[in-house]
Amino acid sequence: MNDDTKKTTYTPAMKKAIKKYRLNDVEAYNGRQRNYYNNNKDDPEWRERFNERCRKANAIYREKKREELGGALKPQGRPRKIPVVRVANMV
């Protein structure tokens, strides 16, 4: 396997440590994340990777919600206006 394509995963102990670190100082962590995003959002390559990850995550979330609703889709967006039909000389 090539080192470039090697995927890493977090162990349960690492996940627990990360969560504890984030919870200890929420404001500092959020500030660092905001700075990271603001510094990288102008880079087109980074932005494309970011958007691709978001699209995948959103698709997974939508599919999960669809399964929870039993396959029924919730209407999306603004409801369409029904055109008003006016009849001349209506009494």
C-alpha cells in the first residue's frame, strides 16, 4: 500500500483524549477551528476538498433521515405558489 493512500483511524483512547481536550477549553478550540477555516477558505484546492467532504456527509445524513422517516421525503424549499385564476364577471 502506498503511503499516500494510507488511511488512518483513531483508536478509542485517542477519541476519548480528543473529546476531553475539546471539552476542557471549548472557546479556545472553537477559535482555533475558526482561524483554520478562515486561513484556508481562499485556497481553491482546500475549498474543493472541504466541499466534497461536506457533500458526502450531507448525503449520508439525508439518507439516514430518509430511512428514519420510512422512505417518505420531506418537501424541501419554499412551497410553490398556486396561481390565482380570476374569472371575469363572477357574481
